[in-house]
Amino acid sequence: MAEVESFTLDHNKVIAPYVRVIATEKGPKGDIITNYDLRFAQPNQAEIPTGAIHTLEHILAASLRDRLAGIIDVSPFGCRTGFHLIVWGEISATDVAIALKETLKEIVEEIEWSDVQGTDAKSCGNYKDHSLFSAKEWAKLVLAQGISDLPFERHIV
Ligand SMILES: [Zn+2]
């Protein structure tokens, strides 16, 4: 089977919250994409509840796009400790971490339920499982701990 970089990462050694470049890949036509690990919770010690991670996903999809050009996708990890971010081109982990910090501040200070997109049965696959309250609490927690642009040591942006 193919080796997947995410599974070779030693999850016991990382210190969340952090932003890490997982890989930069070049397609057959020369296009470059970069895949990031946006880690909110310490692996195997905490996980974001589904209502919170689901609402964070919906907000990040819009608010991170307001701050970073070329976003292809932002999706939650199955382990619920963070998100994949995939972008066209290359953006430094530092710039992504700063954009994430600003987005989390916006979630805590400004975003209301009416600002969250895709919260009805027509536009979401599980619209009943959202929690803006819990999303805000997790955003506060990540901001209080600080977001590092290095995974194995604290280098907070
Ligand atoms: Zn949804």
C-alpha cells in the first residue's frame, strides 16, 4: 500500500496547537499544491467534539478563504484533532498560522450563528450536528495556548 506521510508523523512528539506543512506536490502540468496540518488538539489527549469541529469546518471554509488565496479545501481529520488545508501554490506555515489565528479571533469575537453558512438540510449533510458555542470555546482554547508554526517546539505566531 502507498505510504502516507501523515501516518509516519510521530504523534507522540508533536505539541499542539500548530501549523505544519505536510507536503508540497507538483502535478504533471507543473501546478503546485501544498497540504497543511492545522492541529488544534494534542493527539491522543483531547479531541474536538463533532458539533464543534463541524461548525469550525463551515466557518474556516469561508473565513480562511477571506485571508488566504488559492484554498482548495479545508477538511477535518477523522481523529478530530484538527484539519487538513490544501492550497494552490506555496504559503509558509507562518503565514497560514497567522491567518488561522486571525480567523479564530473572528470566531470568538464576531461570528454569530447567522454568519455560519450551510446550516440547513439543503446545504449540509448533518445540519443538526452543529455547535457554535463549542466552536467558540475551542477557538478560545487554541488562542490561549498560541499557534506554533513548528510542530515539535513552541514557536508561537
Ligand atoms: Zn456540514
